[in-house]
Amino acid sequence: MHKSAEIKQLLATHNLRSTRARSLILGLLLHENRHYTPDEMLAELKNQGKPLSTATLYQNLRQLTDKGILAKFSGKNSVLRYDINTEEHNHIVCTDCGRVLDVNLEGSLDHLIPKPLPDTKSDLAQWLVATKHLEFKGVCPDCQKV
Ligand SMILES: [Zn+2]
Ligand SMILES: [Zn+2]
């Protein structure tokens, strides 16, 4: 599907009007599996000659998150990042610049079972595990060059 049609449909499904700001934000996040911070979004849109004001950006990010179109999470140095993939999934994080990518796993997490640390009293065995999430850390190609 063409990206602008995909964005219109995504907004319509969640009863949100298609506006310039929302289209720009979703256009960025649908692009190349990026997980932008608000500052990165402002800079990137300015770069593209389609600037948004900080207030407009934050207002729309809040609306898109409230509707469940976007997920937010805390990345490197607790900086807030936005993700268009709202399903449970796994990330790799660059330890230098903080860039985040989604990753698929070869193999399954189903066989991984959390065990208590040795020699500790723990009620871990009584916990009900709901989801499993894995975070990979590494250095992205851009940061390897410097
Ligand atoms: Zn990096
Ligand atoms: Zn993600």
C-alpha cells in the first residue's frame, strides 16, 4: 500500500482526522523502522522543509499514543522514543547514539525460563509470566565509522 494511503487508513481506523501534523509524524515513523525521539522528529522534519512546532508535535504525539497508534518507551539515557510497532517485540539499541531498531529473533523465546539468582530467597517460581522481551545492545554502523 502507498504510504499516504496507509497513514490515512491507520488514522481512520482509530477515529482520528488526517491532518498535516499526524501525516508527517506517522510518515517519519513508518520510514525505515526508526524509533525517533521528539527532538529527532523536529530536526528531521525541519531538514525535509516541513517543520512542525514543538507544541504541535507533542500534542499530536500524545493523541497518537492515547489512541494506541504509537507506543512510547524510554531509550538510552531515559530519553523518550516513539515506536509505530505497538505489538510485543524486541529491540537492538546502539550504545553510542541510542538508535533503536526492531529485530526478529531466529529461534523462539518460548523455551527461555526465568530462574531465581542462586542463593537468594525468591518467589519467582510463583510469578505468572505474561510477556518476554529481549533487548540487544551494540554499536550501529554509523558509530563504528567514528
Ligand atoms: Zn549509533
Ligand atoms: Zn520497536
